[in-house]
Amino acid sequence: MTRQIPWRKPIASLNYLLTSHVWRQDHNGFSHQDPGFLDHVANKKSAVVRIYLPPDANTLLSVADHCLRSRNYVNVIVAGKQPSPQWLAMDAAVAHCTKGAGIWQWAGNTDGEPDVVMACAGDVPTLETLAAVDLLRRHLPELKVRVVNVVDLMALQPPGEHPHGFSDAEFDALFTKDKPVVFAFHGYPWLIHRLTYRRTNHDNIHVRGYKEEGTTTTPFDMTVMNDLDRFHLAGDAIVRCAQVGDRGEPVLKLLRGKLSEHARYVREHGQDMPEVLNWKWSG
């Protein structure tokens, strides 16, 4: 309301930094298992609210710098406090955050029209998406994969709904008009559907997110229980690409076997499999 009072100077933004989040339940248990705060914030006035999901430390620095300099906003930043991979150099991180979302050419395997778009928003979803892309590139190298990362969640809305919203042309340039999109999201899947429902290609977007499954367990097991893990995401891409045909069946069998192996290992050892704990981007 201060914007409507001519004598009231701009006030510092309310910056909400959420660091203990749903995907890391190895100690906290159910006390942290509700990402619905994002849904609540997204319902507020678009002139005021902003939601940021930086995927690594450098994007977090860029987002935090922007938010701390801003006025008259409510900025929500979601970034876990556990060690995680660094995906972008500082200059690239600033450029990426300035755009709000973008194609990570280095992560995909095509500069042209993809067969499938692997999208992600959030630090853990980004990690699992890139691990899924790594699997696809190794086992189905002929499948053309594009990786899209979203930092500014409100960019998914049309510009008439939010000032940060992408135009239809900008949205289609990222997600295509008709190719399948597997979207790994930090929160409840329905929020992505809600933000994009006015897009012409909304029906092509398949969202994986939190679905009320979890307990005090290992980090990777939390993603498996909610089908947000690398093996489910890679499988989603395969079954949605008809051109893969019979070549996909051995890979799907491999992915199902990895999920079974994980279930046994985590219950026997109380920690994630070494190939998960020690995974690094190989592209």
C-alpha cells in the first residue's frame, strides 16, 4: 500500500531465505516437509511477490544481491544449506539470473530442436535432472535432449499475470511448442501447472515434484519416494519420446533395476549408494 502514498519513500524489501527444505530429511523429518509456502506466496499480488530458486552457490549470490538491493517487494529465495555441485561460473550465473530462465547448452546434446526438454527449478531438482540427462546421454546418445533451468519462478506466467512473465514467444523458445517437457520442481507439481495453464503447450509439460511422501531418511531416498530422482526422470523422458521405440526398453529395465538396488542398499546401509553419493557431471 505504500506505493499508493506519494509521500512514503520506498521501503526495503522483505527477503525470506528458506534453507531447510523438503528434500533434505536426513535429520529433520516431517517438520520441514511442506513446500506449500511457495503456493501461498504465489497467490499474493504479482506487483509485490517474487520467488527465486537458485540452483547453486553463484546463482544464490546473484539472486541475493538483487533482492537485497530491491525495494517494495517480498522476495522468497529457496536454497538448501547442504554441500551441492557448482554448475555455473559467476558471470554465467549473473547472466542466467538476469534472464530468469535459460537453456543450458553445455548440459544438453543439441543446439537445434530437441526430442525432449528436461526442465528444472530448485537445487535438488537441478541435480537430479542433470544426473538423469547424464544417463540419457550415455545410454541413448541419439536422443536429442535440451536442458532448461528456471531461477525466477514467476517468469513461467504470461506477462499479463506477472511483470516478470515471459511472452509466449520467449516461453516457446525455451520449452518448444509441441515437444514433451519433463519438469522437475522443488514444490508441489500443481503450482507449475497453475503458473503455465494459459500457455498453448501446457499439456506437454509433465511435472515431478513433492507429493506428500517422506520420512527421516537419506537425501536421495526422499527424491525416490516422490519420483523426483534421476532414474524416474530419465524414464519419464524415454516413455514420452515415441521415436525411441524398442531401444528404450533395455534402458527402462536398467533404470528399474537401479531403483530396486537403491531400495536394498539404503535399508541395509542407511546411506545412499556410492554411485549417487559420488556422482559428478561427466558431460
